[in-house]
Amino acid sequence: MLTSTQQKCFIEGHFGELLQGRLGENGPVALITLPCPQTGVEVEWHPDQPFAVCDAGHIPMIARDDIGVIFKALDAGPARGSWHFRSRFPAGCGTGASTAARLGVSRLLAGDGTPPERLAQLILSLEGATDPLMFARPMTCLWAPREARMLADLPQPPILRVIGGLWSPPRPTDPADLDFPGIGDLVEPWQEACLAGDLSAIGAIAHMSARRCIRHRGGPDLAPFDAICRETGALGVALAHTGSTVGLLYPPDFADISAVSDGLKALDLQHITSFVTPS
């Protein structure tokens, strides 16, 4: 049991998905997440203070009752202490803030010893859907977010440079929403592209998933993003299929970040950021 007067951790988030949709007409919703070190949630716990939850966001990342459930599930006794949550991006935008907040509580209570599969099921019970942020290599998970289970272990994609931002206000995920286009035909080409290290194919497949999502569910007009892709040599576009992030994909050594950022600012994107994905 932790006894110091203050504990902190940071849980890295994501930046939407490279793929998301149904695997077959009646199959599960599946996704491949896009990890992002620029998003995430810092969790701070003062265990000697009265039980309280401080969350400055207008869309709460975590409910007070959820913390009590996590205490009980991890055999940590009754909920106690003052909990503070700070997200680098607004909650509800497709950056995994709600999952990261719950993971942060779990880590401060139990360290790194809890199996990720157990954490995924715990978080699913609290929010009805979860991102695979509890896994060491989340980009290798073909993930069922409404079931919190891995559908397949995929190859790690090569490193990508991502430049993007938020195209709209928060659009929180509805866990009961299963109305997604099919992506079953994209999984095998994705695997082949990752094994071959084919960045062009990876960008094209992600872009195809984004287009299908927008046609089926609505979303940003991709035409101006397509124009930036052509002007700057982007590989494609990745989208938060239930949020508001949009990112342009580039080779890892792409250098003209400021030109792309300026183009995105001209489209009124907010919280513009640039990052590279894990190797």
C-alpha cells in the first residue's frame, strides 16, 4: 500500500485511430489505435487527504464512483485521498482521456503488476468501451473496444510522423453505438503493409478507413486535408472515428512541420500537435 503523501503518474493517450469499423455485417467493432505521446492524462493522488475528485474539464474524465470501484477491484480498501486529473487535450475528443484517467488510478493503486487484460475488463465495466492503452504495444492490437479484447495480434507498423489537431468540439464516444462501416477487407492489406514496412500503403489504408467513416457517420470535409496532403506529400489522413482529432501521416523524417501546421491553422484546427509513433 502506498504511504507517501503524494503520488503521480502520466498515462499516454492516442490520436484517434488508423482503422475502425465492423468486421463483417454482424461482427464486432474493431480498431487499430494511433498512440500519441502528446496526449494523455496526468493523475496526482494525495492519499492522506479526504476523498475528493478534482477534474477541471467540462466533460469529466472519470466519475467519483468509478474510483471507488477501482479501489474495490484492486483490493485497495475504501476509496480515499484527493485525486487530480489534468488532460493535455479536452476530454471527449478521441484522445483516450477517460481510459487514461482510469488507468492512472489503477497504476497508482497497484503499480504495473495488474495484467492488461484485467485492466481492460475493469475499464470496460466502468465506461462501456475502452482503448488498448494498457498494452505495451497498442498499435499491434486489433482491438474490440466494446468488448475490451484483442481480436488479433498484428505486426508493429513502421514509425510515422503525425501532424494534426481538433476539427470540432468534443464528440464523446457512445458505447452503445455500433453503426460503423465495414473494414474487414482492410485488415489483411494492413498486415501486409506493416510487414513490408510500406508507409505509402499504410497511409492509404488509414485514409480509406477515414473516408468510409465520414461517408457512413459524418465528419470533417476531407477535401481541404486532401489538398494539404498533395501539397506536402502526406501519406494519408487518420481520424478519430468517434472523436474530433484528424492527423496527416508522413514518413518519420518529414521536416516541414511548420508548413503543415500553418495549413491546419488556416482550416481552424485547434490544439495542433506533431509527434512520431512508437517503433
